[in-house]
Amino acid sequence: MVTMASLALTATSIAVAALLLYVLWDALGTRISQRVRRTRDLLSRAGVSASPEELLLSAVGGAAILWITIVMFVRPSLPMSALLLAAIPAAAVAGLYLWLNLRYQRRLMAFVQQLELALRLIGSGLRVGLGLRQALALSLEELPDPARYEFTRVIGQSNLGVSVYDALDELAVRMAGNDTLMMARVIRIQSQVGGDLAKVLEHLATTIRERRRMDRKKRAITAEGRSSAIVLCAIPLAIAAFIIATQVHIGHALVYTTVGRGALMAVAVLELLGIGTIRVILRKFA
């Protein structure tokens, strides 16, 4: 009787899940398509040539290997294994998106630092009588990546029939920043109202240089606060590693008992909250 009840409950659960999946399939398909497009766009911005499917499979595969390793060597309880089975892939995917965002931010910072040189090269080409597209193509020889790659995409889009101004607008979307947006808008406005575009680009390059100087000064002023934040966040990890390495019985209790694992999870949550709070404070007052 118990077996029949269990089978009926299992069959009912599967049927309800299948019905919900059927009802929500269109909405889920739309959300998944949007997520794939956003991920592909993020990959393009970050300069990663892999597809979203390849990266997702790599993250899930790595999470599966990690989960199997933990189950084989640590041997957690069944509820903890089920929790880890859900938490590790989620953490892997979150870590993947975090890595992509960090890579994009570094690439964007490098592009902004090269934008001053690009504007001066384009202005020099305009002064000798070249058109905007020719000046862009000429500046590619002197620019390093990622600026060379991004302006090459602009030239490639113009070769396909897209207006140079529209291609620069798309560049401002990919390399989202005030400096890139100002460049695209200045060039479009000058094309409509006329004027000395080379001189305007020279002034814009000078403005970008001054902004970079102020950013370096700001980072120098806040360096002590950022260093203190790193030390404060590293202290609990260092203490935990020291205890596990020197106090074997305490380390065993932390790793192999339910109370110890709960304490480690609580410390991890508090550590993440502390890191987030410090980041918000530094971002607000930096």
C-alpha cells in the first residue's frame, strides 16, 4: 500500500511538473532566448570568441566534477549532497557571469585609455584632408587592441553599407562609457551642423586626458581604504586556514560535522555581506 501511494505521488508530481512546463514553455523559451542574446552580446563586449552554449557546458561540467569529488571524498549527508547539487552549478554559472563582467570591465578600461590616442590620430587624418572613414582606417595602424579591434568593426560595418555614424553609435553601446558616447555624439552633430571636426576631437581628447588624470588622483586618495578592505576581508580566511592547519581536531569538527559546516556557511555569508558593504561604501565615497 505504501509503495502504491509512493508511486501515485511520484506520478502526480511528474504530471504536475509536465503540465506546468507545457503551460510556461513559451514564456520560458522567450526568457531563455533573451538570456542567450544577452550572454552572446556580453561575450562580444568582453572579447570572448566562445559561444554561450560552450561556456555554459564548461561551467556545468566543472560543477559536476566538483560535486562528484566532494561527494566521494567529503561524503556529506544526503540533504547536504542535494543542496550542493543545486548550489554548485548555480555558483558556477554566477562565477562565469562574474568573470565575463570583470573581463568586459578590464577591456572597457583599456579601450577608454586608448581612446585619447585614437581621437588624436583621427584628428590628424582629418587635418590632412582625409574623410572620416579614411581617417578611421588610417588610425588603425597605430592603435593597439582593443581599440584597433573595435574601430576595425566600425570600418567593417561601413563596408557593408552601414553609416559610419550609426556604426560609431553601436560602438558607443558596446563600449558603454561617457567618453565613447561623447565621441559618437560629437561626430554625428558635427556632420549635421558642420565645423572643424579635427579641432573638436582634439578638445575631446584633452578632456578625456584630464578625466583620466582625475581618476588616477581619486584612486590614489582611496588606495588606503581599498587596501584596508582587502585586509579586513582576508583576515577571516587566514584565521580559518591557520586553525584547520594547526588545530586538527577543530578543523575536523569544522569540516566533518553538521554544526561546523553550518558555521562555515554562516561565516561565508557574513564575509560576502561584508565585502558587498565595503564595495558600496568605497563606490559611494570614492
